[in-house]
Amino acid sequence: MNDIRRTILWVIFGFAMVLLWDKWQVHNGKQATFFPSPATATATTAPPAATAQPVGAASVPAPVASASTSAVPTQQGERAPVAREQVVVTTDVLRLTFDSEGGSLTHAELLKYADMADKSQNFVLFDESAQRFYVAQTGLIGGNFPNHKTVMTVVPGPRAFKDGEDTLTVRFESPEMDGVKLVKTWTIQRGAYAVAVQHEVINTGSASASPQLYLQLVRDGNKPPGESSIYSTFTGPAVYTSDKKYQKVEFKKIGEGKVDIEKSATDGYVAMVQHYFASAWLLGDGVERDLFMRKVDANLYSVGMITPVGTLAPGASKTLDARLFAGPQIEKTLESLTPGLELVKDYGWLTILAKPLYWLLDKIHSFLGNWGWAIVGLVLLLKILFYWLNAKAYASMAKMKAINPKITEMRERLKDKPQLMQQEMMRIYREEKVNPMGGCFPIVIQIPVFIALYWVLLSSVEMRNAPWIGWIHDLSSPDPFFILPVLMTLSSLLQTALNPAPPDPMQAKMMWFMPLIFSVMFFFFPAGLVMYWLTNNILSIAQQWVINTRMGVPPQFNLPKFK
């Protein structure tokens, strides 16, 4: 009876640890690690026009499927028809679509990354369609000045790189509004995911003007298509400042008005983050800015910053430079753009361990040239690093296995005297110099490292569409034939068979059920993660086999007895 109670307590303790881990994930902005709540239903219609209120008024436009004719207000309040254009620019890594309404970036295809659902198509980050809304906008507030609703004139120019050229520009000129004109110039570099945006503000009126420039990212609150229902990753806005560092906020909290971020700063960025990819507005250090997050409409959210242009005398002008990043979360690229941008690749509270693990994984990949083999190599190095800890654990298990017959005989002899049984068991442990927890403690020490490695593999865009061998063509997708999960399950069961069987029959059964229960999840995990666990299991089995043999305890398979 005491053993059954103890088993039940261990099970309750295990589930409590899982629940605590789950709450910690939520506290750090993540959903439940293994069973996240369902994502918001995907919108099937275009989001209606709405008004965002950063500081002044800036309305979010409804999506447009094709070029149209819009009316632009003049200083006298009259309306003149202006042709609205879509400008498509193609580089070696991006295909960008700009809308002359506001000179906004409304579509961005990443030519080096395939869509997960249809690998014949390019991955689309920004989109303005009936199914999705995700755009980058800028404009002026503080008066009836040009903003992202103002239809601008497109200045003719090249829309693709010419031979020998590494730079091209797209230029938009607004009409004069309240004596202010805005000239917006996008500069795209070959091979770059960061686009420079120059805002030239010109006072064409007869009175002084004090506009403010806003930069914002607006998107719907839906999860990206193809998100896993087994493991959870963060989707939503984030800000970074040197004072409060990286802060991310779920869409739900924005809708509830529970946004607690740094309100003003002179450095940092604002971003929209999703699994593997991100977009971010960057201003130079020392430039004053106000940061904001807010709900724009029923399922539209914005994150952005506002910076003062200053007072412009009649005829004066001022230029403000910004950069827009829209691309994959490659750490080296992000680190090179601005401090803290690499944090959009979020490892959570284990960042201090995850970053060096990723660095080591990247170094191994540069040597081997294959991310799959790099994972195998990294796990091998970690097993070497923790060899002595594992050796102590397996040595303790071997001792337990050696005295197991004596424990079993004693339990059978004293099964009706539980108190005496416990005393006798402790006596045997003392005489044989065996610590029952000796096999657990060295393994527990390693758990944070392997959890950090889990997040490294889950977060690294390099795994996306990366092949390994044979049938594994994408390390970020589940094994299409479930070969790796089956092998991982068998290796887990083999490990259980090699461990000393608990004297209590109920505990012995639980030892066999737990690997089976947890193995079910691995059938839906990315192949890279399953391969990491499989490699770890195989190396652990080999090490355990060698240590048992050296200690004179021949490997023995303790098969389950379910009676």
C-alpha cells in the first residue's frame, strides 16, 4: 500500500512539474509547450477600414486587390482623381509590392524560402489580401498631413537590378497637404532583407509646421498558416529598448488593454514576430521615439513608433531615415542590423544556454555542410561533455541492478510488514553503498541544456526545408513516413529495459507507460527534434551498456510484466 501511495505521489509530482513548466511558458509570453490553446479563427474576408490612434489620426486602409483610382484631398478641400498604382520590385532575395496609397509596403515574398504548405510557391511575409493583412506603413501626423491613406505619385525608375548594380530605389511624392509635402524613398540593396526608407518632409506653406513621423506594422491576429497544434511558438508584436530590453505582448492582451511596455526611448525597435520570420522598424540611436501597441479593429493590431520631425519654417525641409527589416530570423543578420534584434528569435528563459548551443551548432554545420549531421555532431559533443555525469548515473543504476535480486527477495519476505520492509531496504542501501537517487541527480543537471537545445532546433530557420538523408527533406517538418518517431520510441523502450526494474510492480508499469505516452507527441514533432532525441537515446544506451559491462553487471533486459 505504501508503494502504491508513493507511486501516486510521484505521478502527481510529475504532472505538477509539467503544469509549472506550462505556467512558466505562459509567463514568458508563450503558450503551453505541448498543447497550446487553439489559434484565432482565420479571417475569410478583408478587414474593414478602421482608424488607429497612435497620437494623431492614422486610418488603416482596407486591402486592395488591384490598382484603382482614389481621391486625394487638396489644400482647398477639393478632390482630384489620382491613379493608384502597385509597384513590384524584384531583387535576388525579395519580391516587394508597394502601394502608391501611402507608399506602403503591402506584399513581400522571400525568394530563398519556400512556403511550407506548397513548396512550389515562395513564402509570403507581408500580404494584403482577403485572407491576410500584414503591411508596413509610415506617414505624418500632427495635422492634415500626408499619411498612409494619401495616394502618392510614383516616380519612374528601374524595378529590378541591372548588371553591375547593387542598389535600386522606389520614390513616392505626396501632394501638398496643409502646406506639407512628404517624399518617401525606399532603397533596396542586393542580398539584403533590410530596406532603407528616407522621409523628406518639406514645408511648402506660408506658416511653420511641426509634424511627427510614425512607422507602424499592422497585421491580423491570426496564427501563420501551417502552425503546429502540438508545440507552440509566439506570434505577435514586440519592442526592444536598452532600459527594459525585449518585451513581447500577445494579441489577446492588447485587445484587453493589458499592454505594459516602455512608452518612450532613444534607441531600440518595434517588431512583428512569428515562427522563423520577423519584421521590424529601426531608427538610429539617439532619435527620440514614442512606442505604441494597440488594437486597430476587430482582428487588426499595430505596433509602431512616433518621432518628432521638429518645427519647419516656411520653405524648410528635414530628412528622417529609417530601416525596415522583413526576413528570416538568422542570428548573424539580426545582430548586424541593431543591438537586441536577434532576440526576436526567442529562446525564452534559457537564452543564456541556447545562444552558445546555437553558436556551436552553426560552427559544426560550417564544417559538415548538413544541418542534420550537425545536430548529430552537437549531441555527440554534449554527450562527451557530460560523460562523467552520465557515467555516475549509469554506475549508480548498475549498482541498483546488482542488488535488485536481494531487494526483491526482501520485499517478498516482508510484504506484510511495510515498516520493517522500509527499514530493511535502507539497511541494504547503506551496506551496499547505493544511493537510490544517484542515477537521477546527474541527469536532472543536464535537463536545462537539453531543453535549451530543443528551443534552438525549434526556433532556427536554418532547419526549414533543410534536408538530411534519404526520405528526410525538411528537418522542420514531421517525418513523412514516421520512421524516426518509431525508432525513437523503440530506443526509449530499450533504455527502460536496460534500467533496473523498480521493486514495486506499479512503479515498474509506470516506467514502461511513460516512454510510450511521451513518444506519441514525437510523431508530430519536426524531424530535426526527433533526430536529436533519437541520437541522444542511442548514445545513452551505448554508454550505459559499456559502463554496466565494465562494472561486471552484464546488460540485462527487464521486460514488463503486465498481469
